Amino acid sequence: MSIRRATAEDEDSMWVYRRLDDVSQWGSWGPVDQEDWRTILAPRLRDVLVIELDGRIVGDFMVKVVAGWAQREIRDHARGVQAELSWALDPGVGGHGYATEALREVLRMCFEDLHVRRVVANAFAANEASCRLAERVGMRRVLYAPAELLHRDLGWLDGVGYALLAQEWSATR
């Protein structure tokens, strides 16, 4: 398994699993068709990493480095200190530990290569697989928000937020 930056040439391979109901049901968008998928992905591509297994793309991560909240007088010190993550994995390769291994490597990249101080991930609370994955790699639930997120099919659902600090990551290494 390897992780690398996504390119425009990866769009078709990502579409194979991104179009599946099991994947798109919890995402921020549900692509209508492959052209819609390209339109959605294009402006986000610079923040996407893909997971390759035996030469085939089986998942992806969005890694967006952002500023942490800060008061106006010191906001320059908060630029680029936090990474927001989201992920998707082809259900056909689930249950083999690939998502766990990949997320651990993405966390390593965030803390050791990008030098962020905090990594966060948000999800629908009903997305049990993503919640378990976040917890499995040591992220802790820092937010539970009743009826916060509007799901296109299920209505208002509870949201959860996970976080991991650089010092917590270092302590487990």
C-alpha cells in the first residue's frame, strides 16, 4: 500500500468507489454522474491524497491545512497549524486494516512533514465506520452536536468531531 498526491488522471479510478452508495451516503456531496464528480473534484484536487494497493486506487484522503482560531492581534501565529481530514475507502477492500494503516500514515505526514499542531475530522455520528477508524488511530471525540448536520436522505443528524494534538501523537510513537 502507498499514499501519494492525487492527480487529474486519478479521477476515473476514484469514481469507481466514490459513486457507490456505501461511500457517497456519508460524503459532503453525492455526485450525479462522472462529469459531476470531475467538477466536484477539480477545485479540491490539490488537497487530495490517494491510497494505492497493488497499483489500484482504493481510497482517498482530503488533507486541508488551515488556520486555527486566534484573536486578531495574534492570528498570524495560528496560520497553517491545523489539518482537516476526511476520507473515503472502497468498501471492496474494507476489513483488512488498509484504512487504519493509511490514516496513521496521513497523521504522520500531518505532524512530522507539515508540522501542524492539531488534526481534526468531522462526521455524521451515524457513520460508525468512520468514527471507529478515528478512534482506532487515537483521535478522541471532542464534539457531539445533536441534530447539527443535514443529510440529503436522512434529515437532521447528530455530528461528531475528532481531534488529535501533536504532543498526543508524539506520545504514542
